[in-house]
Amino acid sequence: MDTRNWHARANYFEFQGHRIAFWTEGPLNARPLLLVHGFPTCSWDWVPVWERLTAKHRVIACDMLGFGLSDKPPKGFNGSGYSIHRQTDLQEALLAHLGITGFDALVHDYGVSVGQELLARDIESTRNWSIGRMVFLNGGIFPDQHRPRPMQKLGISPFGFLLGLLMSRQSFGKSFSEVFGPDTQPTEQELDEFWEFISHNGGNRITHKLLHYIADRVEHKARWESALVAAQNMGMIGLINGALDPVSGKHAYDKWREVVPHARHHLIPDVGHYPQVEAPEEVARVALEWLA
């Protein structure tokens, strides 16, 4: 699938005055599967596993506010900034828009925090929807194991605005490639495609605003880790991890096994931060086995 086709297949709905792009495909009578993407990319990340997943599930994915083809307001949600809680509200609104009350989820990077907040809300039984199972990919599930890249460190500093000013296709390609495995590096075409969505409607200029999730993870650490422990006890969760990821690789996988020892886990030794892009067949196979 090329990016032009992906653009053409996008649907849109409005959330709090903002236009949100989403995609849905798969048998209508199949179990819904929500995909939640990472930073700084978008739902295009799921294309390498899309056909495998849609063969078995009714797949739903959106570009969260500030990402991909969705609106990218400089001040976030109605001027109140970008937060994981508001992005989670967005996911709930999408599910309601589609009339979905029960679903599984596959979450990555930034999306793991959205996933943890969804789990916490589900466990509290305060919503009219329920999660069956959730599969995590590489991400900052445990804040003390997150090793931010230089780009992220700049973005959360008082000089964060410089990140958007300095980011170009060339600088993005260099820093982005560093989180992939040495044998699974993105091609120039793939980097062009990622950059197309990041820079759409000037999105690269607000990259530092999206990094609010790093502070959210610290603030809500106890709530989100408690949700994992509770979900583990109900057999709800699993982690597929690319070991060579410098941000949340094997060190984060080891922490997962320590904190939730009874949860599923699968380590891919030769890939990095984007296992669904670097090892799509293995990710889809393991995820579908766990979700079956």
C-alpha cells in the first residue's frame, strides 16, 4: 500500500471541534481490534501488519490529535495542550462513534500510555465498554526504564520550541533510524513516507508539544502500573518487545517480567523500537495467537 492509497482510505470524525482521521477494515462480525500508534509517527506504522490483522479482526486505528492526517492545533485540545488522558478520551469517542463496546487492543510507544489509561478505566468499571486483551509493543510502560533520545531531551527542555525549527527530513531520518535494529534499518523511501505524515500540515513544528506524555508517565506511574498488575491477574496483557531498541528495548522487557511475571511476553532479539515495521510477520503471528 502506498501513502496515496492510505490517504484515500481515511475516514474522519469530529472530536471536540477537531477533525480526526481514522481507518477501519475487516469482517464486521469479527472481534474489534483497536490499534494505537506511537510518537512521532501515526497509524501508517500499522500498514506492514494491516492485512494480516484485518483478515482476523475488525481493525480500528486513528491518528491522534497532533499526528498524521488529523488536526494539529498549536495549543492542543481546545488550547489546553496535549495529554494522554485527552488522547484516551479521543479513543473512547472513536469507539462510541463506531458503536463498539467490546474490543482488544494493540498499542505501541506513545500508545502504550493511552493503553494503560484505557486499562485503568476499564478496571474501574466506569465505562460502558470493556477490553478483552491488550498487546503492548515497545514503549515507556515503566518511566524509570525509558531512555529518551537527544531529540526528546531537547523537546522537553525550556528550548523545546527549537526542535520544530531544527527538524528536517534529513535530521529526522538520522535520529529515527537510530532506534531501529542494525539489520532492519528503514529505507530512504520508508523515511520519506514517515516524514510525509509527520510534516503534514506543519506537524513537525509542534513535535515538542506532543512530548507532554513524558511528564504524564511520571505523574500517573502508580495508576498505570497498578492497572498492569490487575490486568495481569485477569490474563489480559502481553508484551512483544524489540530487544535492540535503545529507548525501551530488552531492559524494559526485563522490567515487564519483574513487575508482571505472569503476563505474556515475547522478545524479538534482532529488531529495535518498531517491531511491527521491522518484523511484521512475527509481530502479527504472536499478537494473533494471544488474541485468539
